[in-house]
Amino acid sequence: MNGIHDLGGMHGFGPIEIERDEPLFHAPWEARVLGIMETTLYELELYNEDALRHGIEQMAPADYLHASYFARWLASIEYNLVQADVVSSAEIDARLRTLQGHPDTPPPENATDPRRTPPPVDHSPYVMPSPTPRFAAGNQVVTRNIHPQHHTRLPRYARGKQGVITMVHGPTPRPDARVHGFGDHPDTVYNVRFTAQELWGEAADPRQTISLDLFDSYLEPTVS
């Protein structure tokens, strides 16, 4: 989808400020968000990494730009837990109002509603199907000029651009399908090199190149 999160090539956001000796967490709540994410994503497997990114993409543009790194994670965790029917938006809002008036209120006890019991996790070995790569190193390709409403890992600035395959990584679950629970749909991933001028125009340094890892379904062969 085309959202405010896809900033590549856009102007007007100012320089990137690099904080010297930046700590891992700037406040205790950020560490708690990390713990919640690891529990809900990796231990309970209530959603996947692609859904975490997709949840961030659901933020309103002004909220996204104003939010810090971990605040975006928190917004996505809330979104995905609502989607998984673990908690409702009304319950989140009610808890927030309670804490605003009474910050020392203890957390609620674990819910016993069987509807909210996480499904059993299948830890059996998984063998990734291996689709046959369409391209090889050295092939010229062009990225598809698509504007899907769903999650995609093809950045907006790299659509409809010509590049060259430099490496074949092999099959990987395709985020476009996996984020919505449609299965892995493994797709071959390639490293594709673009000139900076192909992506950014004549003002870019002609000596620079940018390499992106892109899925087979994002690419087409160039027309001779």
C-alpha cells in the first residue's frame, strides 16, 4: 500500500538526527513494549512479522510521523491483538482511561474466556517449497508498477524501474499473502541493483547504486 511509512525519495522531512551513544530504551515503557511484542509475536504466535509491519501501516499519517519507534510498535501490537480477538478496542480505551485517572491500578488478571485462548502452536519441522527461479544473476529486469491496497515489500520509489539481478537468494514466504493469513506462498528473492539516477532522477550521483532484495512476483524481464 502507498502510505506515509513509505518515505523513500520524499523531500521536506529534514535531516536524519543521529543521537550519540543512544541508549537501547529512552524510557521504561519502551522495554515493556519489546517484551509484549516478543511474547505475542514469537511465544504465542498471535500474528507474524509481516503483520507487525502491516499494523504500523494502519496508523494515521499524522500519528505515524509524531510517534517514536516503540510507539509505532505499540500501535501495531494493539491493532493485531484486536484483529486476533484477544482484546477489543473498547477494552484498550477503558484501560487507558483507568490508568489516566489512577496510574497505580494493577493490571487485570488473565482472561479466562476460551474464545481468547491462543491456538496450539505447531512446532513440527517445516520444509519450504522451492519454486524455480525465473531469473539468474546478470539478467536485466524491471519492477512492476503496482499500487496495491494491501501490504507489500516493493517500495514505492522502486516501482517501474530497471535494474540487474546480482544474486539469487532462494525461496522466502511472500509477505503480501502471509500478512493476511493466506499462507506462505514462497517466492524466490533476488538482490537487484539499480543506479541512483534510475531511482531518483538526474540529480542523483551517477556513481551510486542501490541494491534491494525483491520477490520474483515484483519483477518482469526487460523488453529487448
